[in-house]
Amino acid sequence: MLMGALAGQSLSCTLVGDPSLSRRPMSRVADPLTRMGARVTLSEGAHAPVRIDGVGGLSAIDYRLEVASAQVKTAILLAALYADGTTRLSGAIGSRDHTERMMPRFGAIVDVGPGSISLRGGGSLRAATLDIPGDPSAAAFWLAAACVVPEARVSLSNILLNPTRTGFVRVLQRMGASIEQRMQAHDPEPVGELEAQNAALMAVTVEGEQVPYLIDELPMLAVLATQARGSTLVRGAAELRLKESDRIDAVAENLRRMGARIETFPDGFRVDGPQQLKGARLDSFHDHRVAMAFAIAALCAEGETCICNAESVAISHPGFFETLAELTR
């Protein structure tokens, strides 16, 4: 996203990511920015570090997104603010839509249609005041914990309930989870309360257009699948291999260490359940979502579980283990 914001500036800079970010493919961002006139140089293998040599202005483009990535979409929209003309995006635009919702608050001219997004560049932005609700991807772990711990109940307030971010809640409900949702606000983002309690879970299939709406929660879904009756199948989620870790392989290795059976595919996995998990020595693979998913797995496992490199949770949920300790007292 920062690549997009910097692409139209009159300065030169180098962006250096941490080890996980440096494994991510950057050409998917660099290519459209280059088409807009930006000067972007990637390191060997099309990874970070990324050098951007400012050109002080860009040209609008019509661009078709091949992968549903909110980060790529946002990078292009941020660059479009500094482009002459109107930039139009089409294709796989059905990912989280916070950028499209927020930009008009700052004075950007954005038109969101059923199959396209247009942004007129060259305007001026204005300051705005926003209330930031709780992150539904962080909330997902507490909802999951409530589902699998006997007699558990968890209530969460001020949670973002944007439909592009609540795919995990919808899948949990399909699995038979007991989840109540109460709306508190609607503009510019829907916000409300969620309450979940223990319930018997059934297997589910997640594929196609459903995937972008819970891509970050799929490691947690794989853990829940071990406790659900039937065969849970996830396909069309090859993006999992391009996150902070290869989340398909990371989840599979940890589940197998806990004695579970999982079949993996290039774009997903299958888990049959229910299966009894056993405490084991696990690895987060320096991935915050893997660490948190298996902390919840440990709640329904026999024996003690140790998660190595668990400090990675600080990336998105610094107080995760303190909250976990409070909930399990």
C-alpha cells in the first residue's frame, strides 16, 4: 500500500520489509504502478527491498485485477490520487473495501459500481475524523475459542461488521455456531457487537468467491475443522501460500504434530472431524495468525502445547496472550 502512496511523489525511497514481507511477490503491485508511469525497481525474484524513484505525477489507467487482493487494490487507488484522469479497476475487486469507503471522507472522488471502481485523480484531500472499530480478524480467534471450549461464552463490542470482513462469522454460522450479532452503527463502516457460545460444529465447504472474505481466518478454520463433524474442504485459497508464511503448509505441519489428519492441495486443504488433538511442540513460523490459531487449538488439546516464536502475535494483537489468560481463568 505504501508503494502506491509513494509512487506519485517527487522523492526517491527504498522500502525494506521484515523477513516475511520480503518473501511476498511485489510484481503484482509494481506492474500496475509502472503502467501509471511510476519508476519501481524490485530486488531479485521480484521481492523487497523495493526502490521507488519519484516522478512527481502519474497517468490514469484501466486495470483488471487478476487476484482479489485488497492490498493491491488499495495501492493502485492511492497512486490514482496523484494521476491525471480517472483510474478504473475491474476484475477481482471483491475484496475488503475499507479504502473505497474511507477515501470520500477525505475528499477523494470515488465511484463504486457492481463490477468496477473509478477514482478521479488530481483533486485535493481534506482532514477527517474517524472512529476505528475493533478488528474482526482479531475477534475471530475469540469467537472460535467460544465455539470449542465447553460452556464457554464470549461477548465482543465495537467490532467492525463490514460484509467484506465477516466471512468467518458467516461460515461459523453455517457450521452451526451460536453467534448473535447486534448492529450499533452503519456509516462509514458497520459496527456492532458479537456474542458466541459453545455449540456442536458441522463441516463446511469454502471456495471461490467466499475465500477473499475470510482469507486471514482460514488457519483458524482449519483448527476448528478438527472439532467439526464431517469433512471440511477449502479450495481456491492459493493466496495462503503467499502470506507471512506458507499458511497451508504451516497449518498442516502443526496439526500433524498434534496428531490430526489433514490433506493439502496447492490451493487449500481438507480436514475430517472430529479429531482429538494432543498437546505438542509447535512452530508459529513467525506468522501471527498461525500462532494465534494454534493457541486456540491448545485449548481443546489433551496435554501441554508449546508454540515457538509466539512473539509474532504482536504484529496484529499485542495483548493476545494476556486476553487468553484472562478468558481461561
